Amino acid sequence: MAKVVVLSEYCKSCGLCVEICPRKVLAIGDKPNPKGYFAVVPVDETKCIGCALCGLVCPDVAIEVYK
Amino acid sequence: MAKVVVLSEYCKSCGLCVEICPRKVLAIGDKPNPKGYFAVVPVDETKCIGCALCGLVCPDVAIEVYK
Amino acid sequence: MEKVFGRTKGLTDVPFHYCPGCTHGIIHRLIGEVLEELDIIEDTIGVAPVGCTGFSLDFFSCDFVGAAHGRGQAVATGIKRALPDKIVFTIQGDGDIAAIGTAHAIHVAARGEKITSIMVNNALFGMTGGQMAPTTLAGQVTTTSPYGRDCAVVGTPIDLPKTIATLNGAVYVAAVSVDTPKNIMQAKKAIKKAFQVQQKGLGYALVSVLSTCPTNWGLSPVDSLKWLRENMMPVYQMGELKVAKEVEAL
Amino acid sequence: MEKVFGRTKGLTDVPFHYCPGCTHGIIHRLIGEVLEELDIIEDTIGVAPVGCTGFSLDFFSCDFVGAAHGRGQAVATGIKRALPDKIVFTIQGDGDIAAIGTAHAIHVAARGEKITSIMVNNALFGMTGGQMAPTTLAGQVTTTSPYGRDCAVVGTPIDLPKTIATLNGAVYVAAVSVDTPKNIMQAKKAIKKAFQVQQKGLGYALVSVLSTCPTNWGLSPVDSLKWLRENMMPVYQMGELKVAKEVEAL
Amino acid sequence: MEKVLLKGNEAIAEAAIRSGCKLFFGYPITPSTEIVEYLSKNLPKAGGLVLQGEDEIASINMCHGAAATGARVMTASSSPGYSLKQEGLSNLAANELPVVIVNINRAGPGLGGLGPSQADYFQCTKGGGHGDYRLIVLAPSKAQEMYDYTMNAFDLADKYRTPVLILADGFLGQMMEPIELKERPAVELPAKDWATNGCKGRAKRKICSYALTNEVMEGYCLQWEKKFAGIQQAEQQWEEFYADDAEYLFVGYGTCGRIAKDAVLKARAMGLKVGLIRPITLWPFPEKAFAPIKNTVKGIVCVELNAGQMIEDVKLAIECKAPVVLCNRQGGMLPSENYILDAMLKNFNIAISEGV
Amino acid sequence: MEKVLLKGNEAIAEAAIRSGCKLFFGYPITPSTEIVEYLSKNLPKAGGLVLQGEDEIASINMCHGAAATGARVMTASSSPGYSLKQEGLSNLAANELPVVIVNINRAGPGLGGLGPSQADYFQCTKGGGHGDYRLIVLAPSKAQEMYDYTMNAFDLADKYRTPVLILADGFLGQMMEPIELKERPAVELPAKDWATNGCKGRAKRKICSYALTNEVMEGYCLQWEKKFAGIQQAEQQWEEFYADDAEYLFVGYGTCGRIAKDAVLKARAMGLKVGLIRPITLWPFPEKAFAPIKNTVKGIVCVELNAGQMIEDVKLAIECKAPVVLCNRQGGMLPSENYILDAMLKNFNIAISEGV
Amino acid sequence: MMDKIVLAGFGGQGVMFIGKVLVYAGMLDDREVCWIPSYGPEMRGGTANCSVIVSEQEINSPVIELADAGIVLNQPSFDKFRSHIKPGGVLVVNTSIVEIGSIPDTVRVIAIPASDIANELGKPALANMVCLGALLPSLSLCTMKSIEKAMNKLVGKNKPEMYELNMAAIQKGLDVAAAMK
Amino acid sequence: MMDKIVLAGFGGQGVMFIGKVLVYAGMLDDREVCWIPSYGPEMRGGTANCSVIVSEQEINSPVIELADAGIVLNQPSFDKFRSHIKPGGVLVVNTSIVEIGSIPDTVRVIAIPASDIANELGKPALANMVCLGALLPSLSLCTMKSIEKAMNKLVGKNKPEMYELNMAAIQKGLDVAAAMK
Ligand SMILES: Cc1ncc(C[n+]2csc(CCOP(=O)(O)OP(=O)(O)O)c2C)c(N)n1
Ligand SMILES: Cc1ncc(C[n+]2csc(CCOP(=O)(O)OP(=O)(O)O)c2C)c(N)n1
Ligand code: SF4
Ligand code: SF4
Ligand code: SF4
Ligand code: SF4
Ligand code: SF4
Ligand code: SF4
Ligand SMILES: [Mg+2]
Ligand SMILES: [Mg+2]
């Protein structure tokens, strides 16, 4: 069991986490955050394996991973 | 037959030519030039072999060698 | 459930000012993690000269001093000489360290200043809108090389770590990248070692990190990583360029 | 009888200002001879920044520009870029090129400026009365290292040619000495090659010449040559440090 | 003539090209960077060369070398970068080398901000470098003047063999306005018979500024002093705007000068006799502009984007014969025409009825 | 107290050591070099460190770093080297970092000569760097003052968190005079609760001078302006010499100040009411010294080693109420007391009989 | 007569381009014009904005204390510029992205879902042009005709299809706004 | 009362040292003193010179237009300084090296073959001290006694034999000059 949390106020919608996730857990969301970026959201949370690759590549430290 | 000429107004009496001359042709003179340096003079001109080592080491280009 | 990945204590909670997808942020995080892991947050003074990293004073949890463009390493020298027991590091752009800061880069290495420098190499002046830097690649288009960098006129890109490695006081010199998870892990290792070198007082340590500038490269963040990989990594000598004997033991 | 040795046309008839026995004079003469032999006196513009060579503008027969301390290579770049068909050279001290002029030294090499630099290395700041330079030897006493250069504090002497050789645009880098007739002849050869490199437009050429400073070393001219031989030559890598492929043909 | 829209910075660059500037050495810095960017694109087409120096010091010294050969050459920077050029500028002045320099003043001191500022006035006009020298300083107030004054700058530099500075701010540099790309006026300039460009067929030349004795150095100083005194007499430039009958006067240059015009128009609309003197040359300061009014003007408001610098020159120009007050904004902020008009009304207790 | 013979430069260095200066970063340049040489020998004995920077820019920025930690730190240079420090100085002022800087002014512009000069007056007092800032500038006139003022400089720097400059010339730097090695006066100084020395047990600190918006930057500027205005009120220093009843006045600082004293004595011996004001702080300029006399003095001779710089401040200080003429030498030359007395007699048509 | 117009949004949203179209339009009509970008470090990741003045008289002060009209393309821009419009002025708001908060009621707000409209036109990037169209009728010195000339100058020759798309978006914005009245 | 003294010669001839002896002597006598080296690029290979002022009053102007006394050790120094002595002043000339050319006849010249005398004393480097001895009687504020104190301070403790040699040379100079009168 693993869980990914996106701190959406940090997210800038760069898409690097979306690209790297081996399970396609993440996707660009459709709600702008206060800065106007469409923050990433986990679209298929249950598939997350907690590999933390998304966190590793996130340039804005917007991701937390739990396991 | 060789000849060494010291342009005494250039000479600063550093002694490098005296030291290098294989024939001991040169020596520090005893008359100050206009700048007050005791310019080198050929003391035994006839021994000069025109090797030009003195000219080569003279930092003030004060030496001419003829052959 | 346990947190297996999250924000390091080495960083404050201020969001980065960087453009979306800019890997400056990754490098910041790695440094923050190293500060935390070595437990030196409270003993460290960071220095950031101007450049995109110039606004990073807010981002790290340690004390920080802002320097003029190019002067980070001189400022760091002053700090370290005043406080030899503290840890002092600089984070600076390629333009900063390899153009206006060249003399300081050479001389902190020559003197063996016991400081750590992280160079963020994005092959141009990012902050000012993407001009050519000494590190700009052959043929690369920037706002001041609109027809592509012409090496016949301005020379080939400078590989600063290679040059720094010739100086005795530089005991650890590495060039790393943050384009893939694996390289990110390796980058962190190098950065950590560069701080450990200082902890042990061995000499000067430099880590050059290849980084993207999606904004000025005119590429998406994902494409930027690819561009970096395909264009920059072959040009710059990668890996540990110099590991002095006393550093090998680390 | 024929004159087999005498004053070259490359020099004016103004007596040098240098101290008695200072080998700056020998180096000047060699450059003058090379200018004459290559028949480029009228096509050459020399640049001398401040330092003992700073007053050499009167001594050479070619046009000359005086530069601020450390700025000779930047000034030379400006001249060469304006007049690409002329020959441009700098003559500068070790302090000048390896301390305040560092950035320019690195970047003329990086850019491959088609100029020739002659560095006169006497292991200290001569002009200002003998202070420590980055080139000062370990343990050497100067007015600012009164207890001898302490490398643990200020680093080991910098071997600039070695560092310059890492830069692609530097196509010819040599270190020579003028302590013996044989070495003087070799020095001249290197200087000549450095000018020929420029004539052919191949890139940047640097010749470092080890030189004495009897005044500030506190030694007689003869002892100074010995000191140079015994103390400086083992520290600095001598000979041709870099001969790029295109230069080999010369 | 067709007009084109250009940023002020681009106008400077275009004028340089059309002035026969063949070399540009510079280092990017906001808000001056469009100059090097525009030239990188367009100078090569005109047979010239842009070379980025490794820093501002390299750049100004490259200008030194290029100018020594007789070529027309320019560099541009902004406040911190301009500070780095001070030793170089002092050298250029001492070596009497014609170079055109641009300082797009941003807010300082220190790293400061990028907004428009006039806080480098002292640095630019009184010699930020060591020793007695002055730069001719031209202060445009709109894009067209960025263009025109740049052309003038190259001629003045060659005429007097001296570095000439264009001083503007980020606002003027970034703002886009229509420009007439006028042809250069024909000017007669002295031959560059001092250039070090190889001594074929003539005696060798040298360009340097050191003196081995104090006596010789004093001789140099007196020569330079004389030259600068000549420039001071001959080259004062300013614009007058409703100044001849003005009882109260604004003095402001660059951005402040143009804003003050609207304040003058407003005041005139109120029936107040208010005018403006806009210094165009900051050095030489246009003292002559003040000669006719210094005994009659009732009060002067000096409008500046700094803590009060040019105000000293204004006071000296009128020999302290009327009150001079400062109206300023700092740090990149601009005053509005209302703000400066208010300053005048309040400081001098001008009742609006007075004029009506 | 025992007197020792020291060169002026050495006196500065000794005073720095006795002021608890722990770090010196500098780059040799005639005629300031004895400072770094003396300290290289003696600072280590006092537990301090001398580090030669790779250049003047490195040196001033090393000072920046050291000062940020709260340490007392100094650098020294001479005119061309001082020019190179301008960006750094602007940064120090903006970052409010206490550093003592020495400029042993030599003849400029350019490479110039090594003789005594005051041609850096503008550069030193009006801000040679970019932006609105001032250095507190102290101008000693003899070796003892080189010592005393240096001690004062460190305290002023810490009191106001601002860089302080000692401005002297090569003559004062090289001349050897007897000095009393006075103990430091006890002074209370604010705690350095802003220093970046590791955040153990407290919130992190940062020292920087950039602003992301013009509004914030204007706030900074206003703060600095206020601080400098406070210094201007509180810290004017000057020496008066026969000034209270003077009808004619010399104004001169440093070397000129001491030479002018002999001119005053000669004039007084002739029965002329001549006096001297010797500014000690060049910034803030001692306007207060002129307040009592500005309505009565008949004429002022400003004695300078330049083409006329301080004369502007003198005119402003007396609001142009009396004629001010320049008496100067340049390029390293010094005026004699006779030369400057003559200038007074001639310019103001003072018949010697007038006073007798 | 004089139009002072502020334009704001994210970097990628093309506000600078709106400004350029307006300023060219003015110039080609022989007006006095000036275009003032905001610049500075805050640009990085923040909002981009510029202003344009089109005038019948010489433009002395380029300082815009309160604008006659404005366009805001994103939330931060709305928040910043809602207080920068003079009483009686107009603010065009891209309501596809912006939530209209409080705003002085002296300001006439033209709320238009520009991004959605642009999407419909097949090019999301055209939201800026849609807004320009919506603003056009409120400007005193700028007509559709001059905009056409400007657009022609700016993109016409090189990219005829872009010219068409831009003009279509402007027309659409004009129409939608007119319909809303 | 005030003595203004100029001292000139080659770098190696010890003129600076004469100056130091004089200035220390003055200080130890509680006079006001000041020692002014000439410095500058012209030093390299040229003449070295310094001046000393010993005074009963505070020394304001340190500028010496015309000196009361001088010592010149080589030809270039003589040529330069012969015109720098005030009428009635004294110039000691090392005639071992210097050829005395024209000089204002208001100046009293003490011509002394100092280098030869120093040679005889076994140390050619002492020509400077010989000249100092020759000058001493002409100074108003400097006695043999104070010179002794100064020499003691400057070299005494460290090199007693140097002290003796120096003092002997000074005495010799004094004697020879006296004998010449
Ligand atoms: C003295 C000075 N010169 C120039 C600048 C303008 N400037 C600021 S940052 C920068 C270059 C930034 O490039 P780099 O160091 O590579 O950092 P990046 O932004 O790419 O991370 C320049 C030229 C300045 N601030 N100060
Ligand atoms: C900006 C500046 N800094 C310092 C100096 C003083 N200075 C002149 S030459 C010199 C160093 C000379 O040493 P080097 O270059 O080795 O030449 P050398 O005299 O030994 O031949 C220095 C420090 C100066 N003139 N200008
Ligand atoms: S932890 Fe791994 S699997 Fe889970 S979201 Fe992140 S990258 Fe995908
Ligand atoms: S990598 Fe980070 S910033 Fe980028 S989209 Fe994912 S969470 Fe957002
Ligand atoms: S040429 Fe040779 S032999 Fe003759 S003097 Fe010179 S060194 Fe001696
Ligand atoms: S080497 Fe030259 S300068 Fe030296 S003594 Fe011989 S001739 Fe004279
Ligand atoms: S400009 Fe480039 S380097 Fe700077 S923050 Fe943006 S993407 Fe990163
Ligand atoms: S000081 Fe040294 S380097 Fe300079 S001329 Fe004298 S001996 Fe030569
Ligand atoms: Mg970069
Ligand atoms: Mg040297």
C-alpha cells in the first residue's frame, strides 16, 4: 500500500512527475491553484507503488509519498 | 678575429656577461657612466672568440659582437 | 503509513520562484537534503550570487548571504576565513561562475579554500532572459547568438570543472546531471561528498550540475531534459573529474 | 668584421628602465628579435599592462598601448577584433596575468583569441616592491609573506600555463626560462612559434618565461639566475605544455 | 520618413549601427540587454562584430583596445555593471579614447531593483572613477532621443577624443515608441592621427596614461583640465519648455523631464507661469540655461528619481539665488505629473488663484 | 606615553590591529602597500589573518563575507584599485555591512602617477558606485590622525552598520612621523544581532540587498536615506584654526589642510585675519562649520590637489554667500604655504597693509 | 484624446502581443503611441503585463496611474489590476480562468470566457485576441480597421493563416461582448 | 627653529638610512619630526631620495621648497638637488663619485670624498655616514649626542659592531669636514 500526495500550492504543472511515473498515477489537473497553475492530481491512486520517482524529479518539492 | 663592444651608456654593471664569458674577456670597469653605473669593459679584448654569449645574456642589450 | 518522500528540513516552506519544470528546484532540494542528512543546517552559511539562484536565500533553512553577480566565491571566502569552523557553500549559475566570476573560481581552487561550490550549468544566462554564456554549446541559439554560437568567433564552450581540476587546492571536482532519477541520485552523492570534503577540511570542492532552462531554451520541461541529455552531456566531461588522495578515503 | 650580435631593430634605442641584471631585458630583446625576424614590426601592436613591463612602451619599435593592471589581454582582444590582420601581443607579469588578470587570461584562451601573450614570471609583484603573487613559491619570503608563503593558508603556487592548456582555444602553450644561453635560445624559439601561430591565425598562444627579480629577491643578478634554476624550474612545468595539431606543422 | 516602433534600447543600437559603430563589447544586464541582443542580430549584417566579454571589465577594456585602433566602438550596461567599469572609464578618459558607453540606470545601491532610477547621476557626472575627468553625459527622454543622442555621442566622442555616456533608465530602455530613422547629419571630425594601428610608413605611436614624474603628470592634468573646460563651454545642451516667462521652474532630465512637461501643461492650464528646463547634457551641466532666469525665478522644483543629486548642480547653476526643492521618487517608482505639480504648489505656497 | 615613528600607512595598520580588526583582505598597490605589508607581519601575531585577494574586487567581496559574520574587517587600496571596488562598496552600503576601507589617493585619472592627490574626492564622497548611498569619509592630515581616525572608523562602521572610508594621499601614507599609540576609547556599540554566523538556536538570517518589486525597493531607499540623513546630522567633524574671527578663510583637507595652517600663520604674522576650516569628515561634509561664518566671511580659498571638487561643497555650505576661489596643484605636485597665501592675497586683492 | 490601456496575464498568454497590436494600430493611424512593458525579476513565475498609450497629442508622461481600459487574462492579474482602472473605465476579464472578485463599481467589467471561446475557435492561445475584440468598442482611438492594418504588419505577410485566425478571434470577442450588452 | 634636510643618492647607497638616523635623533630629543620618502615609478633605476624635517614647533607644511641642508651621494642627485638648497644652506657632496658642476654660489658646498674615506674605513657602504658626519655641524637641531642615541636605537642592540662602524664613519666625516674649513 502506498500513497502519493501532491501539495498543489507548490505544483507548477510542469509534468515531469506525470512523465516519470511508471504506473501513470498522476495527471495534470483541471483546477488552477492560486498561482494559476493546473496542479497535478493523482488520477489512479491505488496503482501507486510508492517508488517516489515522482518526488525525485519534482523540481518544486510538491510531492509526498507514503508507504 | 673577434671583437666585443660594450655600449657603456646602456650597461648597468650587472655582471652577467662577466660571469658567462668563457674567455674572461670582460670585467666591471671603474668609471661610472652618466647614470652612475660602473660599466663593463673588455679587459683582454684579444681573447674574444666572438661566441656572443655575453650579448645573449646581457639584459640591457649593451653588447655588440663583431667577427 | 510512513512518509518515504517529502520536503526536507534543509528547505524552508517558501515555494520556489523558478519557472515550471526548471531543474534548479531539484538541485535545491538535493542540497537541502544533504544539509539535513549531515546535520549541518545550523552550522551552514550559504551564498548565492545573482542569477536565477540569486533568489534562493529564502529557500534554504540555513543562514544566507546574497552576493553580487560573480562574487559568490569571494564572499564565501570572507565568511569561511572569519568562521573557519562553519560550513560555507555557494550556489551559482554557469554564467556567474564561468564568466564574470572566473577569477574567483580559479583562485578559491588555487588557494584550496575550504568551501563547497555548486555550479548550476544551464548553458546560458537564464535570469536575464537567455543570453549566450561561455558554456553555451556550439551552434546553440540564444538571444545574443541568434545565428547559433559560432565557435570560430567566440570559441568553444568552456568546461570549467576540467580547468578547475588542474589546480592543486581543488580536491574534489565532479560534473553531474539531474535529468533522470538515477542521475539525480548520483548528483546527490557528489554534492554530499563535496560537503563532507569541507567538513573534513580537505580543500575546495566543486560540483557542476547540468540543469535545464525550459523558458529560455524554448522547450517543454520534458523536452528540456532530453535536450540536456542529448546535447550537453556529450560535451561536458561527466563524473568525478578529480578525487584527490585524501578525498578517496571519504 | 661583421656584426654577429647587436641591438635588434625590434627595439628602439631607449635604455631599459629595469634594475641591473633583471632578465625582463633579455625577454624584451628576444621579442624584439622575433619581430624583426618575422618582419612584422610595422604590423604589430603591443600591449603592456602595469607591472615592471608596464613601462616597456618606449622600448619596442612597434605601436604600443598601455593597459591597466591585469587588463592587457582584454585590450589586446579589442585591438585584434578591430584589426584582425595585424599582429597583437601582450607582455605581462605573473602577478598581472595570474592574479588580477585571471579572468581575461582564461577567456582569451577559451575564445581562442588570435593573440600572443608573453608572461614574465618572477614569482612576485616586482613593480610594487616584492609582494606575494599567486606564483610565489612555497616558503618564499616576500613583503606580504614575511614568514614565507604558507601553502596551508594561501594555497600552492599556481601554474597558469597548465591551467590555460585545458582550454580549447589555446593552441600553443609553453614555459621557458632565460637563465642560461641555451634556455635563452629555447625561449626565443617558443616566442617565435607563438607569433607564428598568430600569423597563421591558429588560435591563442601563451609563453611563460621564468625571469629574475634581483631587487626584490634580494640577490645578486648572478645568484638570481641560480635561484631561479634551483627553485622555480622544478615547480613549474617546463617546455611545450600544449601544441595543438594544427600548430605541430609549424 | 517612415517611422518604426522600437524600444529605447533598440533605438540606441540601431543608431550605433548607422553611426558606423563596428564593434560592440558588452555583458548582458537588465534593463540594458536589448542593446546587445539587437546588435547581436543586426551588427554582423552591417559588417560589424558583437563580442560578449567575460564581464563588464573585460568589455570596457576591449573597447579601450578597439578605440585605440581608431574604430568606432560601444558598450552598454546598467548600474552594477556600470560600477565595474569605473577604472576602465578613468583610463579611457586619461588615454583620450573615443568610446560610447550606455548606462541604463536601474535602482540601487547594491543589487537593488530593475526599475527606472536616476540614482547614478553623481557617479555618471562627477566621475565614478578615480582622478579628475568627466564624461560627456547625454540624457535622452524618449526613444527618438535615444536614437538621436546616440548619433551625437559618437561624433562628440571623436571630436573631443573622449568617452561619451548615454544615461537613461530602464523605463526609457524598455519603452517602445515610434522612431524616425533619420540619416546622420554630416559632421567634420578630426583625423585619427593618433591611432595605434601598425606603424607602417610612420613613426611608432603609443597610447598610455602614466607619468613617471609628478611634474609630467601635472602637465597631463592641466591639458585634460583645459580640454574639459572647452567642452564645458561649448557643449551644454538643454531643452526649454515654457521657461522664458516662468516664475516657477521644474528641472528634470530623462523620464522626469517628460513627466514634468505634463505638469507644466497642467499648471499653465491653471494660469500659473510654470516652466521646465530639461538638461540634455548632464555634464557639462547646462548652467547657461539658468543664466537668464536665475535672478527672476521664484522657486525651482528639481524632479529626480533618487534622493537628491542633480539638485546640487541646479543650486550651483543659480548660485543659490532662489529656493530649490526636491521632488523625488526612488527605488524604481515614478512620480506622476500630479505628484510633482503638487510638490511645487505646496512647497512654494502657490495659491491656484494666484495665476488665474 | 611613548612615541613611535611610523609611516602613515603603518599607523593605519597598527590602529586596525588595536581596534580588533581580525581580517584584512587586500591587493597591493602603491602608495598604499605598506598597509598590507605591515599587517602581513603583525596581524597574525594578534590572532588575525591577512589574505591577499586575487584582485581588488575579490578583496572587497571577501570583506563583504567577513563583515556579514560580524567580524571587524578592513581593506586598503589606491585610486585605480579603489575604482574597481565601486560595485562592492555600493553592495556593502546596501547590505549595511560595517567595513573600513582605505584609499590612499594617487594622481589620476588612468594609470596616472603615484604622487599625492585629492582627485578622488567626488568619487569618495558622492558615491563612486551606483545608487544612492554614502560612505562616511574621514580625512586625516598627519600620521597621528591616520591612527586615531582609523580607530574611529571602526566604531562608526559598527555604530551605523555602514562602510567607512579613510581617504588620504600617498604623501600622508609614506611620511613617517612620531605617533602616540593611544588606547582605544571605550565605546558602546549595538550588538550585531544581524550577523549570518549559523542559525543555531535562532531563526535563520539572510543578508541581501535586492528587491523584487519597485515598491519594496523604494521602502529600502527611504530607510537608507533616513539613516544617511541621521549620520549627516550627527557626525560632521572638522578642525578650526584661527577661524572664529577670520575675514578670509582657507578650506582644505588632509595634506592641504596642514599646509594651509602655515599659510594662516604667515598671514596672521602679517596682521591679516585669516583662518582655516579643515574638514575631517568629507562626508558628511561639515556644513555646520560654515554656519557661523557664512554671512561674515569675505572670501574663501579652497585648497585642493585636483581640478576643483570640494569647492562645490564649500559653495553649497555657504549658500554661495561669499566668493570661493580654487587654489590647487595637480598630478602629485603639492602647493607650498606661500603659493596658497599668494592665491588668497591676489584673488581677493588683499593689500598687506590692510591688516597691519 | 488619449487611450491608456493596461494588459496583464501569464507570460505565455500573449499580453505583450495585444499591446503590440494596439501600439502598431495607433502608429499606423498616425497617433502618438507608446508601449511600456513591465519588466523585472518578479516576472519569473509571476504575471507579465504591459501598458499602451495611444494619443492625439504628444505623450509626455508615460506613467499610467489609472488606466482607461484594461484586459486581465488570469487571476493574479485581476487581483493586481482591478484597482488600476479609472472611474468610468473598462476592464475585460477572461472569466474562463478568472473569478471576478470585488472591484470598484465605477469600473465597467466586460466578463468574457475568452479561453473557452478560443478553445472553440480551435486555438486556446487566442484568448488574448478574443479579449482585445471585446475591448475594442470601448477604446476611443482604435478601430477595427487600424487593428487590421496592424495585424497585417505584424503577422500578415509571414503567416497569412495566423492573420486570419487572429482577426477571427478579435471579431468573435467583439461579437460576444456586443451580444452581452 | 627648523632643519629641513634633503638626502639623495642611488637606491643602495643608504640615503633612507641617513634620514632615519636624523629623524630618530630628532624624536629622541623631543623635537617635532617628519621623514618623507620620495616614492614612485621613477625610483626603479633612478635616484632615491628622502627629506627630513626636525623642528621645535609643530610641523604643518611638510613641503620643502628649498632645504636648509642636503647630502648628495651620486651624480644624478647632485644634478637634481643643487638647485633645491636655500641661500645660505649647505650641500654635502660625495666627491668620490660626483663631479661638482655649476651650483648657486649662495650654497655652501662641503665637498668630501666620502666613498674613498669609507673605503679606508673598510666598508664602502659607509659613505652615507661619512656625509652625515660632514653635515652635522651645519644643522641647528641635531647634535652628535642625539645621533648616538638614534643610532643606538636603530642598530645598537642588534648589531653592536655596526653601531661602532657607523659612529666611527660619522666621526670621521665630521673630522675631515672640520679639517677642510
Ligand atoms: C555586475 C552585473 N552584471 C550583470 C548582471 C546581470 N546578470 C544577472 S544574473 C546574470 C547571468 C545569469 O546566468 P547564470 O549565472 O548562468 O545563472 P542562471 O540564471 O542561468 O541560473 C547576469 C548577466 C548583474 N546582475 N550584475
Ligand atoms: C588596479 C590596480 N591594482 C594594483 C596595482 C598595483 N600594481 C601595479 S603592478 C602590480 C603587480 C606587478 O607584478 P607583476 O605583474 O608580476 O609584474 P612584475 O612587476 O613582477 O614584472 C601591482 C599590484 C595597479 N596599478 N592597479
Ligand atoms: S510514487 Fe511512484 S508510482 Fe507512486 S505516483 Fe510517484 S512515481 Fe507514480
Ligand atoms: S513534477 Fe512537481 S511541479 Fe511538476 S507537475 Fe509534478 S508535482 Fe507539479
Ligand atoms: S663574445 Fe664570447 S668570448 Fe667574446 S666577450 Fe663575449 S662571451 Fe666573451
Ligand atoms: S650583462 Fe650587459 S648590463 Fe650587465 S654588466 Fe654586462 S654589459 Fe653591463
Ligand atoms: S529562466 Fe531558466 S533557469 Fe531561470 S528559473 Fe526559468 S527555467 Fe530556470
Ligand atoms: S623590480 Fe624586479 S622585476 Fe622589476 S625591474 Fe627590478 S628586478 Fe626587474
Ligand atoms: Mg546559467
Ligand atoms: Mg612578477
